[in-house]
Amino acid sequence: MSNKNVQVCQTTIGKAVFAKRAIDSGAEVGVVRGRVIHEEGYGSEYCIDLGNDLGLEPHAPFRYLNHSCEPNCELTIWEDEETGKLSVTVQALAYIQPGQELTIDYAWPVDAAIPCLCGTANCRGWIVASHHSLPETSKAS
């Protein structure tokens, strides 16, 4: 699916989402489209938890948002008061330059944590919600 603000590009570690143009902090980058999942226990590398046993299996381009411990975007989930329909949008947390990769914090639960390779100055060592802490001895190196 096409988006005027972003494009998917191949990198050395897989696909990623990059800005086509400058995006201001606080701006809506785009709406995440996909298939709503009602299956208990369903999971994939891309599935977004919507709560209440619902998930969203996103389509491109936002399917390829990578994790960072210092993200420049976040997902916002909101419900239309009139229809009750859920929507997911990508919001910029900072100014994003053309050609810059867009990232989010996956904030996975501690039981699903995997080593993080984002390389940022404040990398937690694990892809896990920042309010979870892992013992220092088990942090990824």
C-alpha cells in the first residue's frame, strides 16, 4: 500500500520504513492498515496487540517498522466514539529527516524479550517494555 510520507527499503537486516520527506514532531505519519485477528494465542513477528484479545496483522508499509530503544515514532490506538471502530496510527515523536528510518519501541512483555541490536546510546539490551527490568547478568551483550 502506498503512503506519501514513507517507503519500504531493503537493508542489511531486512526491510525497514524510511521517510520520503521531512516529518514534523507530533505529525501523523499514516494509518496502519491490516487484518484484525480474533484468534486466541495468535502471534507473529508483526502482530500489534490491540487489547481485549484482538490483534492487527499490519500490511506494508508499517508492517516493516523496526524496533529502537530510542524510537522516533509511536503507535496510537484509538476508538471512534460513534462507530466503536479501532484505528491505529503512526505518530512522529521527533522531527524526522528525509531518508531517515522510522522506528517504534516494540515494548514486548518480559516473557517474550529477545536481544536488542538497535545500537542506540540508551539500548536496554533486550526488546522489552522499558518498565520491565531484566537482571544485569542476563542482558544481551
